[in-house]
Amino acid sequence: MSLLLDRPLVAKKRESSDNVPLNPTQAEPRLSMPDAEPAPRMEEPAWTQVRLEDWIRTCPIVNRNQTCGQVEALFRDRKDLECVVVSDDEQRPVGLMMKHKFFRSLGSRFGPSLFGDKSISKLMETNPMTAEADTLPQALIDGAMSRSEDTLYDAVIMTRQSKTAGILTVSDLLQLSRLLQREASERQIQTVRGTERMIANIHDAVMKVTETSRRSRESSDRIAEMTERGRSELLRTLDLFQLWNDSANRQEKSAASLLDKANEAFGITKLISELADRCNLLALNSQIEAARAGEHGRGFAVVASEIRELANQTKQSTVRINRQLTDIAEAAEATAADVREGRTGAEEGARSVRSTEATFNQLWTISSGHAADTVKLTEASLEAGSITEQIRQQLLRLASELNGTNV
């Protein structure tokens, strides 16, 4: 469109030397403000650099009692003017006279004779759009573009504290709209790029989580393998303890059997000792009877003496046997005590191994569950990584499209 002029993002302020009344020679009654709705005000975004103050054009201000002929002379003298603002004595706008509408009225056959010496208030727009200079640009543009077709291309009167400050033309509004759109596009691009960076950071974090999950899974597998190996070693140790316990039981039974045999031998040696005592006593009686028999009993006395000697030797042998049996019994008892103590230790060791085996079983269960969780975490991380990569690609396409529309 030919009205779109290239301007810097923030235009320089225009001089306001034209904002003075035109020949205010006649007094004018004070008028109230027109009923036109001012442009709505909103809180201006902190990021925008467009300010209406920098775009306000200077415009001649005329009194409502100035004649149409005087205004015609002004328009013909200032061919660059698009309009004049009609204000009261306090510089408050009461109307707007657009140049093309003015000459359209005067261009009729009887226009000069009808309006030449009449007040400009006969032809002016009595309900022009006005806005304060600190109005939000987009709100002003929206209000101006929503006007009726008759006034759509009229200038907007800008005020400061209700006093005329200048005007904004439709060309200015279109250029402002273009700058605001450019700002919005740049803002969107910045937002998209910032979001893309955040998504990239999230993607990197997800990839790190995936790598950590993979390493955790490998560690879990190694822990499970070591746990299984330790469990197998414990089972073998438990089998050895069981063999030791069985051997101890057999040894204890053997020691008990040996004690029983020793006790039986004690009974036999006791019987032999008693028989030896009786033989000794009989031999002594035989010697006494042989001595009484005299010469006839001498041979019998010799035999009785031999029997007595044999009885004494037998008794001495039983004493030695008893002593040896006592030593054997004590050794067997000591062996049985050692075996019992060893068996008790083996049983305690077996209980400890079973407890450790239970711990290993729990560790195995936990490591298996952890391995399953890490598998799920890895799968979820990979899926999240894929999603974030898709989002990143979509953001890159969006940024490219925004760059294309922002040319």
C-alpha cells in the first residue's frame, strides 16, 4: 500500500510550531467536549518500544468561529496539510476538518457562496475521535479501525490532559500497526527461540537421565549377578555345614558307643578282680590246709602258692586295665564334648548362613525390581527424548515460519 512508509522503530518527535490558533481575532463562546468515545486505555506491555508521543504530527489549530474562506486559504497555502483541528479557547478540540471533505463541500456549484463566509463549524466533523497521548498504541489502532466508513480515514486528534497535541493520520496508524506486528513477531520469535533452548536443555537432561538409567541398569544386572553368585556360595557353605553337622552327630554317637563299651569293660574287669580276690582267698586257705597236712600236703601247697601268685597278677592286670579304660573313657567324653561344641557351632553357622541367604534373597528381589524399574525408566526417558526432539523440531519450523512472515 502506498500509505505504508518506512520509519525507524521509534520515530523522532515532531515539532509543534503549527499547533497555534489561526487568526484568533474573534472571541468564541466556550464549548463542551464532543461525545466521541476516547480510545480505551490498557496497561502497555513492558517490551514494546512504540510510543504514540513519538508519532504525533503537528497540525494547525483553528477557532470554531473562523470562516470557511480562511480555512480554504490555509489549505491552499499549506498543500501538505491533511486536516485542521478546531478547538476552543483552552485548546480543547471540538471538531475536525479533513481537507478532502472540505473541498468536496466547497467544490459544489453553490459551495463557495453558501459556505465561504460561514463558520468552519458548519462543515467540521463535530464528533471526531480523540485520544490521550499515553494511550496504548494497539488500543488506539483497534478503535480507529472500528470507526464507520464515513470517518474511517479521518485523522485522530491526540491530546495531552484534554488539550490538543496534534494528530495521527491513517497512514501513521497503518505504519504503527506494521511496527507493532513486527514487534509481536520478533517477540514471538524470541519466545519460540527461548522455548527451543529450554526444550533443548530438557532434551539434554532427558538424555542424561537415559544414560544414567542405562548405567543403573547395568549396575543392577551386575548386582543381581553378584547376588546370585553369593547366594550359590552360601548354599554350598550351608551344605558344608550340614555335612559337618552330620559328621559331628556320627562322631558323637561313636564316642557314646565307646563310652558304653568302656563301661562294659569296667564291669568285666570288676568281675575279674572279684574272681582274682576269691582265688587268692581260696589259695590262702589251701596253703593253710596243706600246712596242716604236713608232708602229704606239701605238693598241694606249692600248687596253691602258684594259684595265689596268678590271682595277684590277675588283680594287678585288672587295675592297669581299669586305669587305661578310665583314660579311654575320659578321652571319649572329651571328644564327645568337643563334638557337641563343634556341632553347636555348625548349627549356629548354618542358622547364620540361612539368615544371610534370606538377606540375599531379599537383595535379589530388590535388585530384580530395581532392574525392572530402570528398564521402565529407560523406556520412558527414550520416549520423553523422542517427544522433546519432536517439539524442538516443531519449534524450529515455527521459528522459521515466523522469520518468513517477519521479512
